[in-house]
Amino acid sequence: MDPFSQGVLGAAFSQSKASKLDFRWATLVGILSGMAPDLDVLIRSDLNPMVSWQYHRHFTHSLVFVPVGAFLCALFFKAILRRKSFKRIYLYSFFGVLSHALLDCCTSYGTQWFWPFSNMRVAWNNVSIIDPLWTLPLFFFVCFAFFKRSRKIVLIGLSYALLYLLLGYGQGMRARSAVEALAKQRGHGVERLHVGPSFGNLVLWRGMYENDGKYYVDAYHLLGEPVVIQGESILKVDPSSLKQELGSDSQQWRDFEIFSWFAMDFVGVHPDLENVLVDVRYSTLPNSSSALWGVAFSSGDLESHLQRLNLTPRNTEDLRDFWLMLKAPEQFLR
């Protein structure tokens, strides 16, 4: 999730283990250690655009890195908090770092929680990457607990945060059922499906399924009975044909393998731009196939890296339609 949310949860985790005497400085340690794993965004290369996709949410977000990351954070904090016990600093750093990867696993982006034993991208898809309805109430409890030096207060906040994530899981199950029902209504078999909450809420969901070489993308309003806002379809990339075209030893094929792994194999062919492939999981509108990012390749220079593209639309119509879908989905029924 966003750095602010990570810092808030890191503070809450640390506060839940802090004594009254340690409470306030433990909060600071929790905030900073809760954000620390995202320092992996500094791992990038001007020559290889795939590097940042490879290494964000990589080893710094894994379970085995938690004690290592906590130790590095504790060394840093000990230089500042010289009179404090290293053991206590390490404890609060540990829970801050631990909170980070756990929260990232709840989103749909993908987190390598099991590295180095597996490069599987864990994504539970039960909260948006940014969700003020999750973050702000927890922030309130963290601040209140800070001034009162009360573990009880922050535990109430953590209970709220957990219940919200459980609600997201339940909504995700409802979304999956709605996707399967829509596919059946269309006479489609579901080869794979993916669901995730749209930006900042658990009411409006993006659902897509694969059938006969295409991804079908639709929005699902899940406040009460599900309301389906039908969307678009996009052609699925054929990896075997692309591998034959690019060659299995070419740099562009190796880059494609990284991009496909990053997109959890939900890779589509851009309908308008030639030689452009997109990550179908994300779009501004939950029923749109217009992706937020993708890659471009060139058959004329197979040893160059794929070009990374930011495809985010720059218009206010999508924001208006998103708001209408959220508050009045019946306006989009066909």
C-alpha cells in the first residue's frame, strides 16, 4: 500500500508491544520501520527498465528478510536513541517491518513473501493499494493511543483494520461468484479469473476472466445485491507465438517473461498501439480494458530492452464515471 498506510500500520504494530515508558519513541520506530521495506524502489536502472518491476516487493518484503531488515533498522535507530535498549528497539523495528509485507500481501500488486524459496507473487486482493477508509480510522486510533500511551486503544484500531480486511475478503468472494455467474450467462467458460477492489473502497470491484483467448473486464457494485456494469474485452497475448517471433534467446523475450511474471500472466494486447502489451489487472475504470501501464517491443532490435510505458489517461471523464459507478451504478446498466 501507500507509504502513509504502511507507516500507520507499523506504528500500530509497535505500539501494541510497547510499554507506557517506551510508547512514544516506539511509535516513531514503528512508523519508519513500517515504511523501510519500500526503500527497494531505489533499486532501478536507466539501462534496464525491468529492474524496478523485478525488485519492488522483492527480497525486502519476504518473511526471511524481516529479522534482517529489523536489525538494520535497529542499528540506525540505536545511533539516534543511544540511551534506549537495543533489544527493545529491535522488537519495535521487527514488528514494523513485519507489518509492511503483511499489508502488501493484501493488495493485488503481488509481494514475494516466500522469497528465496519461491518467486510466487502473493496477492490476496482484499484491499485497494490506497484506501482511506482503512487508513484514516487506524491513523486516528494510533494518534489517540500515542497521546494516551494506551495499548488498549491501538488494539481497538488494529481490530478495526483486521475486520475491514476480512470484509474485503468476503467482498472478494462475492465478486468471484458474480464473475462466474456473468460468464455463465454469456455462455463462456472461465479459464482464469481475477478480482480486486477499485480505488479507495470495497464496494466497486473490478473482475475479469479469461475465455477463448480474450480477457473480459467488468465492474461489480457489491453494496447489497451485486450490480454488474458490463465492460470491455481485450485480446490475450499468445506467449508461444511471441516467443517464436522474438526468439527464446533474445533480450526482449527475457524482458517479456519478467513483465508477464510481474503481471501474474494477465497480459493483453493493446487494441490501438502496435507492438504494445499491457497489464490487464489495473485500469482507471473498473470495467475498462485501458491499462495503466505496459511495454513496447520492437522486432527490429531484439537485443534492446522492452520500453516501459505509462498509459495512465489524463482526463476528468474517467473520474466522473468512476464516481457515478460508485454512487449510482444503475445509470450504466444496459
